[in-house]
Amino acid sequence: MTNIISPHPEPFWEVRVHDLSIDPSLTGLCVGYEMEKWRADQLAEHMMEWLPDFALSSSERAGVHSGNMVRLMREAARKIYKSEKFKSRGEFGELFLHAAIRTVFGSVPAISKIYYKTSANDTVKGFDAVHVVGPPDCMELWIGEVKFYKNINSAIRDVVSEIESHTQRDYLKDEFLWIKGKLDERDPHAQQLKKLLSPNVSLDTVFKRACIPVLLTYESDCVGRHTACSDEYIQGFEEEVIKNHSSFVAKMKAIEISPALNVRLFLLPIHLKNELIAALDRNLKSWQNK
């Protein structure tokens, strides 16, 4: 059986590091520069293309056509948040994670957690992404974590702590029950995923078909020092993300999780977080008011 086909926007960032031979695997995402400036505004504009894929249900996405396209885009933007306190919100990090695993590994969203918010400014607890990878008969469940931070050491510390708490038996059983109840019956993966997440299935079995994608942003010294993707920049970028991967691995060794669980680390070095999040907020508010 072939993989589920799920169209998505064209990738914006460049994958400069992608090593699946190490554990956890490492993917380094590069935003790049334009006219000697880091592409914060361009990234913010591009991420709006992902809003329907991120915030709408699968049935809503399937029903998009020229007559309702703008309305559904506006609704998707309004589901993210409408608060003025945008600097402390985490939805944009979840959007980055969503786009990263979709473009790099060809995942398909199992559910949209944003879709199930009860009001526009609610925050949704639990895993930051719930996707599947592969065909229904041998799919993997990808349950993601993200930290949209300025400091890489703080991001690593907090996400490792979260991985530890989110892989405890009681937490997983509760989260799987919630996910199972939100699956769209029309999705090709729904029935197989329901079987996998049944309370009667041992977590040992689930872990063999589960993956934890982790995306961390941080204000990068390498990004700040350069104005173009020169050979020097590329070398510095690679060295920096490999060093930060080593720090992540060291922290992960201090916690206990099932060895069957596959962890995949994405690093997204940025320039200035406040500038990026302000650009994202401007673009989001623009779509909310169209």
C-alpha cells in the first residue's frame, strides 16, 4: 500500500543538516537571507500559507474551492488566537513544527488540536502535533513537542523535561484517549490509528510505532554574524546545530524513556525572536481582518 497523499505548501527553508544515522536524528532548517537581511518577514508571510493545513479539519481542507477559499483562510487565522499578548503564546512554534514534519518527512495531520479550541484565545494542552507517517497498514504515530525560545539551553532543558513527563503511562493513556475521540472517520488512517490507541493495546506496542519529533528555535550567533548564505555561514551553521544536538543528547541521557521510542530533533536557528513573532502576528492579524 502506498503512502497517504496530502498536498501542502512548497517548502520555504533549506534543510542544511539531515542526519538519520544518529540517535536522536538531526535536521537543521535554514531560513536564509535576502538583500543582506535574515528573512524574517518572508518566513512570516510563508507560514500563513500553512494556516489552513494547520488549523482546519480534514473535511474542511477537502472542501476548499475558489468560492470559499478566502473565508476559510480567514477562519483558519482566527482559530490561532486574537489576543494582543502574542509574545507569550506558543501557536507559532506549533505551526513551525507542523510545517517541518510535513515537508521533511511527508507526515499527514491526524488531528488539528487548534481546531478543537473552545475559544480563539484558549491554549491547548498536550502534544504540540499529532501526525502519522507512512501508509495506514504500517503507519507511525508522530506526537511532537516544540519550544519557540530565544535561548537554546533553556529550550533543551524545558523540552527534555516535557518529554519525560509526557511519556509517563497515565499521561499517555489520557492523551491517546483524547486523540482517539477526535479522529475523523473519513481519514484513511483513522481506523488503524484507533486500533493502535485502544486502551487494550500495550504501550510497548505503541512505542514500536511511535516517534517524537522535537523542534527547537533559538537566537543563533551564527545567523546574527552573517548577511548571506556564504560558505563560511554554511560551515558555521552546521557546526552550531551539531553542537546543540550534542547538548540535547546529553540532557536526554539523564531521563528515562522507552528505548523503543524514536526521537527526531529539528533545530531552527533564528535571528531575533521578537522581530519574527511581531512579523508573524502582523500577518496573522491581516488575514483575520480580510
